Amino acid sequence: MGSSTYEWMLRHADTVAAETGAAWPYSQPTWVFSKRTLPTVPGADIRFVRGDVRPVHGAMRAAAGDRNIWIVGGGDLAGQFHDAGLLDEIIVQVGSVTLGRGKPLFPRQLTSPPLVLVSVRQVGTGFAELRYQVPSGAIAPAV
Ligand SMILES: NC(=O)c1ccc[n+]([C@@H]2O[C@H](COP(=O)([O-])OP(=O)(O)OC[C@H]3O[C@@H](n4cnc5c(N)ncnc54)[C@H](OP(=O)(O)O)[C@@H]3O)[C@@H](O)[C@H]2O)c1
């Protein structure tokens, strides 16, 4: 995850704990991208990294084995993995807050070839989940 996402979790630790049972809900290792020095979470396996996503992806791959790697976001960080050909799937949950305002969720031009929509799922009464496959070889310029 990027540092904005990480700092959001630190600022909203009480909310996260109420919803998940723990202020830091992840047992798997987490890589946080930042050029700054950020506070850690006691007991959590958090690794601070910066720069090129490719060597970090190598470390993630080694830790994950044949399990999935989840790029939490934000969108530009996920886009950096896409630029390097390291994203195979994009899962977007659209909620009502998404409709009114915001910046591009995934700031890349995804036109040639386009993403392949493979499923649409309702999540409770709040979200629609769109699951896209990223065509192999797709490289999109940043917008
Ligand atoms: N609802 C959800 O599921 C969900 C998921 C993800 C995010 N979010 C929210 O969406 C917003 C995303 O914010 P954001 O777009 O600012 O994204 P972000 O990816 O969380 O944070 C961006 C920051 O990450 C660091 N960064 C990114 N790439 C880097 C690299 N290659 N090397 C070093 N540092 C790098 C930079 O921070 P430094 O200035 O520290 O260097 C950059 O300013 C946040 O409010 C977050 O809470 C929501």
C-alpha cells in the first residue's frame, strides 16, 4: 500500500479495530511505499520501501509463494505495478460515495487492449464489485 492509505489506517485505528477486531488487521507481511520515515505498528510485519516496484514485487513473490499478492492502493501505486506488467487483475468496489466526487481511481489510459470485465457482484446493499482481467502485454500510459 501507499503511504496515504497506511496513514489513513493509523489515523482511523479505532474504526478499523471496531470493524475487523484489530487496529492492524493483517497477519501477512505488508510493504508500505513512502519516501518518508513513518511510524510503525507494534507487532505488525510492515516493511517500508520506495522507488521501483519491480524489486519489491520480487520480495512479495518470494514471501507469497503461490498465493495472491494484493496491491491495496492507491490507484497510482497499483498503476506503477501495471506499468511494469505486474498486475493480472483489478477489483473495484463502487459505493455511493464514489458517484459524487473524486480523482481518477486508476490513473492510466486503459484502451488498447481494454480491460476484460469478468464478473459483477453485489456486496451487501452498499457496493457493486467489478472484477477485471488485465490482458497480458497491456501497458498503458499514465493520464
Ligand atoms: N477504500 C479502499 O479500499 C481504499 C484503498 C486504498 C486507498 N484508499 C484511499 O484512497 C486514497 C489514496 O490516496 P493516494 O492516491 O494518495 O494513494 P497512496 O498510494 O495510498 O499514497 C500515495 C503515496 O505513496 C507513496 N508512494 C507511492 N508510490 C511510491 C513509490 N514508488 N516509492 C515511494 N513512495 C511511493 C508517496 O508517498 P510519500 O509522500 O510518503 O513518499 C505517495 O504520495 C487514500 O485516502 C486512501 O485511504 C482507499
